[in-house]
Amino acid sequence: MAQVHLNKRKLFTTSVEEATQEVVTEAIKLHQSQLLKNYIENEDMYMSEHNILKNSKKEPWKPDNRLVINYAKYIVDTFSGYQIGVPVKIRHEDTSVSDFIADFRKLNDMEDNEFEMAKIADIFGHAFIYVYQDENGNTRATYENPINMLIVYDNAIEEKPLFAVRYAFNAGEATGYGQVITASEIIDITVQHGGNVMFGERMSHIYNKLPVIELIENEERQGIFDSVKTLINALNKAASEKANDVDYFADAYLKILGVELDADNASQIRENRIFNLWKNGDGELPDVAFLEKPNSDTTQENLIAMLKESIFAVSMVANLSETDFGNASGTALAFKLQAMDNLAKMKDRKMQSCFNRLYEVVFSVPLTKVDSEAWRDVTYVFTRNVPRNVLEEAQIVSQLSGQVSEETKLSVLSIVDNPKNELEKMEQEEEKSSLLDKRLEQAQRFSDVDLNGGQEVIAHEEDVE
């Protein structure tokens, strides 16, 4: 009886509470047989290795263009740049917690990790982030794609993550290597092709939870271009056939009727491109023309235009290369980006949930200088990567005076990364300005003429400082 199940949401579930060799073997076999093919196909499409390049070759005398119009990569890169091209702003009211998060993010290059993780989720439908301790005892985090990692959840309504499996095969080797990560330990494993697993050395870790967190693109774990893969393949085929037609007309056959040509005459026509033909006796005039097949240019153009439009409509990612994008007003641009913005907001929520679990693990590390429950009060600000009208934002801020707090007003300005820090800088500048005014007033007072004594008193430098 199967102990691990895989549902339509690409979710591995089990009723077993412990990661055994049998359970891990079942999970890897399901991963390889049910998911790996689709993952590799998505990776190939992003890397411009589309199906049309793998089709069998045509006869040598036929044009055989293989054009790849990589809208899969365009969709992923456009959406990733729009959704998280501007790094996430992470805040906490406690300065010590904010400083800890800033140090952690800088040590781990989290801005880059977050972008790559978001891009992986766009391609495959989900991604993973793995927390570990380096040789210096620092808490580190790295991303992983679902080709090499999976998580098994319990089959209760909470779907609590039980353990993760990370494995890979080196090229040409029959045995792969990896790890099983649980909430308490890390187990080295060897994996045979087909999924059979052998456990090796075990080592306890310092976290009180599973240090592997999953980021999902959506609940169905579908990549952002999964719904348009057939359209992209059809577009590649249509564009390639159009290129074949161009080659066909460039190398069309010449037909000559009504006169017999020997090899020398045919060679002369090909090299000199001069025809000097006459009819044989009372026969018909020679007929010279190129063989042409019916022209389907209009049909092909209509098909290509329909496929291109459908790709962007179904994927819900805007085609930013359209000429009218640059001329659109603020409201018109917002409507054009509405569908993609809806996708981005959904992705924001999934990333926020992932970040909550991440910092819950990071804060649980023993000897951490912040409260282990401080992750509950961390806030995340996602900013869309679109052109900003700073003048318009400044006008909005001026109109908000007296209606909202200063911090809220500053949050409207895209040029301000951290409103709280900006307020502190403004207070410091105001204090400096006030102190300078006092010093100038003091200097002026000491330099005034003493009318009673008839002498001028000059302020000494040490009195002004």
C-alpha cells in the first residue's frame, strides 16, 4: 500500500510521521515519474530549447528552419521584474530586530536570492529556500528549484511540512547523492536511478522546525507560462514555416517547356542568367517560368498575430514592447497592467507567507540576539517596478498634509525607501538647524556694540562652539 501520495496541486502527502527509507523512496519515485518531465520541459523552454528544435529533420532538399520565439522567457523575466524588481522592504518597530534582519539579508545577499527564488517559482510553479549554518556559525539561506528538491507534508487539514528531500545526479553516474532534512536532523542519502534510496550518516541541526520553506506561485503550483506552452510551440511552428516559404521562393524551380536543353545550355542559363530560346519547327513557343506553390502569406500572418495576442492575454502578462505603452497616460497604463498587477498581488501574498516561515526559522536559532517570536511583527512592503512620476507623488503628499501621519505621507514617495529612517533624518536635520540658529544668535549678541561702555565685545571661538 502506497505511503506517499501526489495530488493535482503537486503536493506530496503522507500519514507516516517519520522519514523512513521506504517513504523517501516512494516520494522520489513519484517525483521522477510524475513531475520531473514537466519541470525539465519548462526549464528547456525558458532556456530557449523548445520542442521545435527536437523534431526530426526534414529531407535535405526541403527548407528546414527552426525558429524559437522565446515568449516563455519574456513572460517570466517581465513578470519577475515587475513584481519584485524593486527589492522587498522589510521593517520592524524594534530597532534591534531591524538591524538583525538587515545584517542577515546583507550576509546572504537576500535581494538576489529573493529575485531568483521568485523567478524559479514563475518557471516551475514553486521554489524552495533552505536555511543552514556555515562553518563560522552564521545562519545562511540559499534557493533551490523543484527539479532537485521536494517537501512531503502530512495529510491532515493543516498540511504541515514533515521533511524535505534534496538530491541530484552527476552526468554519467548511476548513483545520485543528497539529503533528507527533517525538523530535527539531516540524513545523507544515496539515490539510484529509479528512486531507490539508502540512508547514510545522520546529523542533528539546531533549528526547532523544518529549515526548508516552499514558495508557491499559486495554489495549483503552475508556472506562469504553463497555460500558454502550446501557443508558444504553435507560434514557433508558424514562424518557422513562414521562413521555410521564404527559402522556397528564393530557391524556386525554373520550368522550361517547349524546348529541349542540354547540360551546357542549362549551365549557361544558371551562370549568365540569360535566356535565348526558340521554338522547334512549327511547335509552340517555349514557356519559361518559376514553379510556385499557392501563397498563404496572409493566412500565416493572421495566425501569427492571433497566437501572439493569445499568449499575452492568457498568461495575463503585459506585452511591454507594444508601441502604445510608451504613450499611455497614468490611468490608461494602470488598466493595461491591471491583469498583471492582480497576478503580482497574489504572488506578494505567497511570498509574504514564505518570508514569515523563513524568519520564524532564522529567529529560532539559539543565541540569536532577538526574540524568537519577533517574526510576527515583521512587515513587508512590495513595490511595483514601473516608471514613477515623482512630481505627481509630491503633489499627493502636499494634499495629505494634516490628514495622515508624516510617516504615511513619506511612504507615498517612491524615492523614500524607509519612511521611519527618513523621519529620523529629518528630526536630526531640524535639531542641527535649530542649534545653528542658536549659535548664530549667540555670536550676534557677543558682537554687538556695548553702548554703555563704548567698547565692542567680540565673541571668542570657544564661546560659539
